[in-house]
Amino acid sequence: MNLNQKIISVITLGILWGAVEILVGNLVQSVALPIRGIILTVITIFFIITTKKLAGFPGSILLLGLIVIILKAVYYQSIFHSALLAVLLLVVLAEILLSAISDFKKASTITSICLMLYTYAHCIIMHDYYFGRNIYSVYRNLVYGSWGIDFSIEVILFFFLIVNLLFGAAAGIIFFKLSSKIEKSAVDYFE
């Protein structure tokens, strides 16, 4: 694919990612915050890895993120929103990692794990900062409501850390393979 086709791919994926994130974000609004973060970050990982595979030029992930941020800012009617900050930091982190690691399979997996770790930290730091200790009760109620077991908050946070790591590794591997198939289809389409 030439540069124009790559830019078209980035713009298309950015619009799709923005629309999917807004739609899915609204659908999972009632889901507990930690689970919602995992769901939305897995979607993010798909679009980031696919974009880097289709349009591997420097800054492609940043352009993708800029499109999503603009769409979300218009939707939320504000630039001061935690979701916009999350997207910005996710795409910057992804651009750095995917550019620094030459083996795309390893880069996809490591980037996915790091993005899930960021989501885990973002959920705790940002929501603890904005809502006080409320986020810890969300974690505790999620575990107690699901299993009826009253674990300490440290055990619960460690459990969710492991869950985020596993989802990150799985998403990286699966979306690496899927992005290769999407790339073949895109090359056939543009030829």
C-alpha cells in the first residue's frame, strides 16, 4: 500500500474505533468500572495493532488517537474528560512501544500488556483521585457480589492485576494474528 492508502486506512480505522468506543461505552455503562475498562481497552488494542500493521509509518497510532479524541470530545461536548486522557496516553504509549520493538509479534504482545496495565492503573488512580475511596468499594463489591467471598482489597487488586495481564497477553497474540489477515485483505482491496 502506498502512503495515501495507509492514511486512508488510519482515518477509516480511527472513525470506526471512535464510533465503536462510544457505542460500546454506552452499552457497558452499567457494568462495573474495572470490567468496563478491560472491555474498552481490548477494543483499543484491536484498533491500535491493526492500524500499526496496515499503516506502519511513524505517527500512525498518534493520528488514529487524534481522530478518536476529536470524535469523543464532540460526543462528550468537553475536552476535560477522563476517557479522552486515557485514549491520549494509550496511543502515546502504544506508539512508543510499537516503534521501539522491531519484532511485530513481540511488540503487539508487550504493547497490549502495557496498555492493560495502564488501564488498571488509570482506573485506580484517576477514579480514586476524582471519587475518593469509592473505586476500592467498587472492586470489593464486584468480587463479593460475584462470588460472595470477602477478600481484602490487596488480594482483590492483585487478582484484577493478573486478569488485566492475561487479557493483555491474549489480546496481543490474537489481534496480531487477526491484523495479519486484515492486512492481506486490505492489500488485495487496494490492488
